[in-house]
Amino acid sequence: MIYYLYVIASVSGRYYKGVSGHPLLRLAQHNNGEVKSTAGQGPWRFAGVFLFESKREALIQERKLKKYSREKLENWMSACHP
């Protein structure tokens, strides 16, 4: 199964990183307030979506991104999606 590492941004400029097999459904859950850590902070939009061939690979990259500064995250996303 293909997994996606997604980065979403709120209108206030906050980023959230996650992994899902169905990123569009997951974005809807974030915007509907179904995700505790993002509830009430939306609306959310995709800032980047990255494809991985395994859940393990996606989770490893997600852990790395969660440690990145805002500037480093934005640079990483720009390098992946020029």
C-alpha cells in the first residue's frame, strides 16, 4: 500500500505533519474538528504531500520533519516540490 506524508497549514500559519493512506479524507477530518491536536485551528490546506512506498518510510520521515524548524521544513518542502 502507498502511504503519504502530508503537511497541512492553517490560516494562522501553523503547520501539522502526518501520515495517511488517504490524505484527502484525513484533511477533511482535520477541517471537521475530528483531530484533537488541530481542532479549532483551521481551516487547513495542504502545504505538501509526499508519496512513500511503505508506512515505515513515511513514519521515519515524519519523525524527522517534526523536529525541523519552520524554516528548515519550508526549505525541505521547496526542495521536494520545486
